[in-house]
Amino acid sequence: MVTRAESAALTRRALLDAAADLLDLGGPEAVTLREVGARAGVSRGAPYRHFTGKGSLLAAVATERWERIADQVHALRTDPALSPSDKLCGALRALIGVGRDQPDLYRLLFGNRGRHPEEPGEGVDRVRRRLCGPADDPAAGRVRAAGRFQDEFLVIVTDLVGERNARHYGALLLAGAHGVAEMELGGHLGADGLRTTPDELVDTLVGMVADAGETARQAPAPLDGGRPA
């Protein structure tokens, strides 16, 4: 016999899967609690018992995807057969792959917070509250999951460029990956455009950062403790 807790977990799973499908099919505008419930085949009131609104539901979808990406990056980071450059290329390709295959989900992951009425804009205090918020708060879960990805990613970057330069070059690498993803989605990289591929661009970007990181490692620390040398 299925327990009440098991039934609730199955319903939540069905709702999240339905929301992810609708997001892929029609973007955020297609995701409403009514449509999600209908697609999941649950009662009309079921979505409202699991989520406070559309923003809460989308935050839960984003949290699950962040966790999956973080798992991928963790597997890369802990693979002894891969070099730091190979690990970093794999992490960036994982992100670009989401942008290629699920562009609306990708923009949900990296878009401005506060796009929905249920999720107001983020300040430092709000982020801190969410980081310390209850485990079942979708917004807090999203922040924690994204933070887990960032932590795994920065460990790989640190192995390549050193701790002093990791955040600087980590930001540069992520900005480059976002640009590659958007350029590919816009059709600018193919035979009719710049005639290159995302993989080639990632290899070049990581190679440039590796060279710059090696130079920065060998340079004396700046007097102000600021940007990389």
C-alpha cells in the first residue's frame, strides 16, 4: 500500500516533470499551475498544495537542474583520468549543452532573479536569508543548488589557475560559456556565420585561461591583493 508521504512525493514528481515539459514546449509563459496539474493528471487543487505559485514551481524546477549540473561537474572534478583543462572543458560544455537543448530552462537558470511576482529581486540580505532558509523552501533550495555548482566549478578552476585567481577567471569562463551558448542559439557559429563550433571555442577559451593562469601563478602577488597579475 502506498503511504500518504509516498503519494505526495509521486504527485510532486509528476508536477515537476510536467512543468519542465511545458517550459521546454512554450517557455515560462506556458507554465501555469492549472496547466501543470492537467498535464500531470492530478486533481485541480494538487499543485497548490505543493507550490505557493508559479515562481515557487519554477524555482523547484531550476533547483533540480542545478543539482544535476552540480553532479556532472562533481563527477568531472573527481575523475583522476582527466586533466584540469579537460575537467573545465567538460563543465563548460555541460552548461552550453543545457543552453542548446533547453534554452528556456537555461535562461531560467541564469536569468535575473525576480522575474516573477513570487520571486522579488535579490539583495545581499535576501540571499543570506535564503541560504539559511528552510530546506523545503524552493527559492532557498535554488540558491543552495546553484552555490553547490559554483563551488564544484571553482575547485576545478583553482586547480588550473590557483586560488588567488580562481574567481576572476571563473567569472570570465562562465561569461564566455554564456556567450557561446547564445551565439549558437542565434545561429551565428555555423557555416553561414563564423564557421566555428562551441567545442572549438571552449577549447580555445580554456587554453587561453590556462596560459594566463600559469603566468599569474608565477607573478608576485599585487600589493593591494586585487586582480590577477
